[in-house]
Amino acid sequence: MCRNIKTLHNFDPPATDEEIQAAALQFVRKLSGFNTPSKANQAAFEEAIQEVTEAARKLLGSLVTNAEPRNREIEIERARARNAKRFGTADE
């Protein structure tokens, strides 16, 4: 589950609200052990997602670096190459 949480810092353009919220959702799912909470836990689950989203947004806004911003397309290609090396490709 947490493997889906991607690095969001130092990209150009910066991470979107949707990306930050998706990472927060994955984090709360991992902590709670629920993919979808019961009705009794729904409010607590949603509140946790909002709080984690706000904390992540604050963190990303306050981090500083001297490194050049990363390019999303290059990072996607690197991930594909790593996956092809690790798992092989469908063409083989």
C-alpha cells in the first residue's frame, strides 16, 4: 500500500493538491489498516486524511533545497527502466 506514496518534493511544477491528498490517503490507509473504513470509522478516517494533507502541504511548502527541480517525465522514465530491469518486460 505505501509503495504508492511518491516523492513530492522538488518537482517543477510543484506537487498538486490532488497528489498531496492521494499520498495522505495512502498513508492513512496504511496506518489504519483499512482500505475503506466502516461507517462507524468514516468520520475519523476522513478527518485524518484532511489533517495529513494539511501537514504534508505545510511540509512541502517549508522545505528548501539547492538542487535543481526534478522533471516528472524523466522520473517516470527512470521508474519504468527500474521496473523493466526488476520485473522484465512484456516483450520478453
